[in-house]
Amino acid sequence: MGTVIKYSLWIVLSLALAACGTLPRGAALKSEIIKGSDQPEADFAVYQVTKAFLPSIDQWPVVGDRHFSWVSGSAGSNAQIIRAGDTVNVIIWDSAENSLITTPGQRTANLDGMRVSESGSIFLPYVGKVRIAGRTPDSARQLLQRQLEAVVPGSQVQLNMAEGRVNSVDLVGGVTAPGIIPMPDQNFTVLGAISAGGGVQNGLQNPQVKLVRGQNIYRTSVSRLYEDPQLDTRLQGGDKVIIEQDRRYFLSLGASGVESQFPFNRDRVSALDALSIIGGVNDARANPQGILILREYPATALSAGNRGPRQERVVFTIDLTSSDGLFSARNFFINSGDLVLATESPVSNTRTIFSLIGSAFGLVTVATN
């Protein structure tokens, strides 16, 4: 009787395992993800990341990012230049007894807070409008003195300026003290503005510089400006400088160290960098030959040959058990929005089956005793 019960239980458990279809696990198998990719009707393409493949991917369009150009650095004048909207203070010195400018007992006439008009001029008594925009403060002073000497011989002119909006830049955010930054000269650069604002705020991941100039937007990272002084472009009056955290990200799922969304912590993140950021893969579950990177391309990216993918949906496979796979992963770069998937090892399924069989064997033993 015990033998009949034993065989009956084995049959029931075997049928139960077969009915399960899919064993409990935390990630898909590589074979499940790429199944059907070799069929004509497949709506995705699979590419193995190897040394031979890297030159092809370098010619493909980059997706998931908004790319902006950057203005190369250039040298400017160290002098201030008067612009429309600036304010100048003029002091006229005249010691003549019957001066047209000063009253008896006065030595100076102060003309404070004169705003440079849109045409670039100021009004000087007994002289009229004088265009000073585009000149340095010293050049403007000499011009005013020459104009005034024709009316008031022996007079002397002193001039100083306060920068207006056209001679200032807006430091919008991402620094300790954002605000309007006057340009001390025409050689005022992006890093100079960041320094004037107290430096980049702590905690920003791979901070980016966005330069808004008129209708144009330029972007680069702060680290690039640090590393290459030629990129530290000089600013123009009216520029807006915004410091913000890198908004690019990638996802990780499956048998990885952490399943989450991760921001880019540098300008270029390789596949190996990404694996390090997510804490590697689960040693007990992951298939080191089945690291997959899933990416979507726009329809415009599809083209024949090596200049684009065959399908809009693309799966890149990486083999971490070969030297070619490891070296190639270091030179394969992640795009914003990519999904890094660590697939499950087939061995994990085997272990699960043995575990279930062991549990079933124990159950049968208990039932027959």
C-alpha cells in the first residue's frame, strides 16, 4: 500500500512541476529575450558587442540625449566696454572764476546716474549728445573732455561706469549665489561667472553648463571646462548661464546588484561603468554571458549597412566571460534611457528544479512513513 501511495505522489508532483511551465525566478533567460530574432518577421535586432562590431556602432546616431554644440573659448579685451543701458557718473573739474559748469565756490560739477541711451549716447551740458557706447571708460572720458574744452577751457573730466543689463550675465541656478553678475571686462568667462556665484552647488551629479545666448542653447559639462581651458568660452552681455544636474539616466533590471534608475555620473558611461554603478551582477543567479542592453531608435535612424540598426528595437549582448567581451564592454557606451538587463543563468533553473525535487522527495517520504 505504501508503494502505491509513493508512486501516486510522485506522479502528482511530476504533473504539478510540468504544469508550472515557468519556474519561479527573478529574471528572464537570455534565450527567452532574443528568441525569434533570426526570423524575418522579427521586430527587433540583436548585436553581439565585440571588437569587430564597435566601429559600426560608432557611426550610429546617438539617441536618448539632446545634443548641443558648445562655443569654443576665445580671448577678449581686459577692458570694460560701455554699452547701451550702462550708467556713467561724470565729474567735471573747473576752477575758473566765471565757469559755465560750476557755481561760485564750487570746484566740481557732478553728473551722476546718466544712463547710456539705446543709441549709445549721453547728454552733456553745453555740448549736447555724445556717443560713448563701444568705448572704454577712459576713451569715453577723453572724448568728453575734448568736447567740453571747446566750451569750458581748462576743465577736466572724470568718469566711472556701472554695468547695466547689456554688460551683465544672468547666473540662473546651480551655484551658491545665483543672480545678475556684472562683467568686469570683455574677457569674462563661464568659469569666471561660476566662481563669482560662489561655485557649483554640492550634490549635483555630473553638473552641466547650459548657456542661453539669444535664441541659441549651448551645453557642456563643468568637468570638461575644468579639463580643457580652451572650452572656457568668454561670455557676452545678456547671456544666461544655468548649472544643473545631468538629466541622463539608465535603468537596470534582472539579476543585477540593484534594480533601479541611475543618473549618469560622468560624460560618457561605458557598459562596464554601468555594471559597476549598479553594483555588478548577482553571482548566484546572473548569466555572465547574457548581459543585455535594450535600446530603441527612431525610425529615421534605420538605414542599410553600418550606419544604423536594422530595427528600431535593438538588443546588444555582452559576454563577460571572454577577454573580447570585457574589452569591448569598456568601449561600448550607454545612451540615456538604455535598459541594462542581467539575465538569469540556466543553472539557477536547475538548482530550482533540484530544490523542488528534494522537497517533493521529503514530502513523499513523510507520506509513506
